[in-house]
Amino acid sequence: MLVRDRLFIGGQWVAPSSAESIEVHNAGTGEVMGSIPAGGEKDVAAAVGAARAALASWSALSPAERAAFLDKISAGLKARSDELARIIAQEVGMPLKMAGRIQAGLPIANFANYGKLAREFSFEGKVGNSLVVREPVGVVGAITPWNYPLHQIALKVAPALAAGCTVVLKPSEVAPFNAFVLAEVVEAAGLPKGVFNLVTGFGAAAGEALVRHPGVDMISFTGSTRAGKRISELAAQAVKRVALELGGKSASVILDDADLAAAVKGTVNGCYLNSGQTCTALTRMLVPQSKYEEAARIAAEAAKGFTVGDPLAESTKLGPLTSKAQLERVRGYIKKGLQEGAELLAGGDAPPAGVPAGGYYVQPTVFGKVRNDMTIAQEEIFGPVLSIIAYRDEEDAVRIANDTIYGLAGAVWSKDEARAQRVARRIRAGQVDVNGGAFNMNAPFGGFKQSGHGREAGVYGLEEFLEYKSLQLKG
């Protein structure tokens, strides 16, 4: 049982203002795996005060000095990578081996990468008679999700620190224990007091208090579009900067000249990663009408290869969903798909066989003969549910791909690289994979339309936490 009863504020582990706690459940068993403090407005105020007090001295350090701390944090996380992978596998449900590579591996790499970028980045330059300076935006409130908990924390905290900002982190209460490990690593690294602060709690209490606080200069949020709209409303009252990475309903466009088997299998893999709990999940597969039957057969067969089970088991390829609420949500969407007339090709809303009792498991599901106006084609399900949509021609495929309120990601498949790139340019999304192109941690990540605004990762993520100042020089 993991019990955390302190918050990390001003470089110290302090008692929360309330004795209320939040239970955290093991995704694989449904059992309580521990508890955390339910922080509130007073805790947030203390954390913001500590961050503001530390801002001047932290931002005055050279980029190289800040980078040295980021290197230490990366090394500290690496030393605890096995522990982190196991914690996140239980919190989120991602199979352990994959959690080691992604859930623990990416944050380690990102802290190190921002140390490197801090050393290389040009924080000032001459433009005519002006010296243009890049300065930290100030105190940053980081509010992060549960699906890639530490990875999303790293994509906010690491660049903010590299930029010279101080941070108050409010992680998801659903998967919070990894954030406590980070706070311990930060403490061991000797980061100056108040530069990084951790407050846990519910979104309506701790999260909204952080957004509203006048001492916070910027909010960086990853989560649902609904929550992003609420944050924008609150932040607008103080005209503070907001960066939002929100939902998605990404289309994988398989053109008529593509390697169909490779494209379909790649799409299924892109849909089911982390049990579909991925904002960039390729949940809509667009195929030519003439190849629909073959594509449907390949997809259904591929889905059956995703062994569902305990995330800590060696044989598991598809772990559970993260929470009971998420399980009910995904099963509800599967039922909705059936009600609206989609053809069930694999899976369904019944519990999978042979999984641990009490865990939040759902079958890998494939729907065929889906229309793009169906609920399962328009709303973000956040589970292993793939919708196959047939199109007439290339123009129709692009129209369908863009017929959504979201614009986070997508994919295009074609044996003609130039054609694939041409179609990818027409998709209104922030990230489009071409023929299974690999993830690039230095490329900008973020969305169009209701998938948010602002960019994370690489130098683009660093720039989000910087303001411009121009010094007009004489002579």
C-alpha cells in the first residue's frame, strides 16, 4: 500500500491543509493501491507563494546552471526507472515492458534533452538597433493527465525549468504516485527551494484554484477538451497565458495504392497503444470502398492478437483501462456503436475472458461500416475501439478525415511517398504520420481546432515558457 500524506512545497514535505485523502486504484485488480492528499486552495496558495519567492533567483541562473539540475533529475529518474514502470503499469494499465520503454523512458529522455536544449538555445539576439531577449514567463501552473502521467509532467516541467520558470504541479489524482517519485528525485538533486512544488487534489478544488490564482502567470494543461474550455474561461479573467493539449479523433487514411496489410496493422497498433488511452490514437481507419472487406478482415484478425490481461504479466499485450469510470465510458460507446448500426467485427462490451476479477478490462474492439456522423466516429472514446470508414476517392478521404472538431493527429499510407505527403499536408492536424513514421521527441506536438493551442516537445516546447522583450539601443 502506497500512502502519501505530505505535499512538496517550498522544498519541504509539508502536511496538507485538510485531512481529506483520495484513494488510488490498481487498474489491473480494481483494488485500492494507496492514497494521496486532497489538496485545496490553501495548499495551492502556499505552493504559488513558494514558486514566486524562488522565481527571481532561479531565473537569474545561467542556462547552463539550470541545465545541470535537469541532468541530475534525468539521472535520478533513470536510477528509479524500474520502480516507475511498475507504479505506472499499476496506475494506468500499460503492460510493464512497454511502460518501462514509454512511461518511464520518455520522461528520463526529455529531462536530459531539455538540459541539452537549455545549453544550446539562443536566449537573446540583435535585430537592427534592438536587443531581443527571451525571458521566462514566470510562475507556471502545470496540470497533467493520467494516461501518460510522468511523460506529460516532463513535457511541462522540464522546459519550464529550462526557461527559468518556477512550477506548481497538479498531477492527475487517478495516477499520482509517479509525481511523488519525481518530487523525491527533485529534492535529492538539490533543486533550490520553491522552484518545483507538488500539490495533489481534485481538479475542481486544487486545479481550479491553481488556474485562478493571481500569482500564476501561465497554465499548461493536458486533458479533455471540456476541461480545457473551463480552464480557458477561468484564466481569461486574469488574461494569463494558457497552453492546451486536448482531445483527438485521429484518422488513418489508407490510400488505394498502400500496402494494405501493413497499413491496417499499423493503424490497429496506433489505435490500441496504451489500451486506446492515447490522445493521438488512430481511432478512425479510412479505406477505399473497393478494399473495405479485405481491410475489415485484416483489422479483425489483428485485434484478436492483442492478448488482454494483467499489466504485470509477461504475455499481456493489452492491459486494462485506468479506472472504473473509464471502463463504463468505453463500454457505453461500444453499445452506442451497436445501437447506431455499426457492424461489430471484433470485441464488444462483454468483459474479456480470463482476466483478473475487479480489473478494468475491455475487449479490443473493431467496428465496420461506420459512418462519419456516428457517435463512435465523432467523439473521443479513449479505449481500444477502432472505427472503419469507407471512402469513394482521395478527395472524399480528406473531407472525412477533416470532418471533426479535433485536429491533433493523423496518418497517411501510400506506396507513393510524394502522394502520401501531399495528402498529409491537407489534413488539419498538428502531427501526421506518413507510412508509419517514427515518433520524434524534438518535433512540435499539439493540435488544431478543439485539440488545443500551443506546442510541446523540443525547442518548440521551450519557447512556450518564454516571453519576448526588446531593448531599443541607441547608436
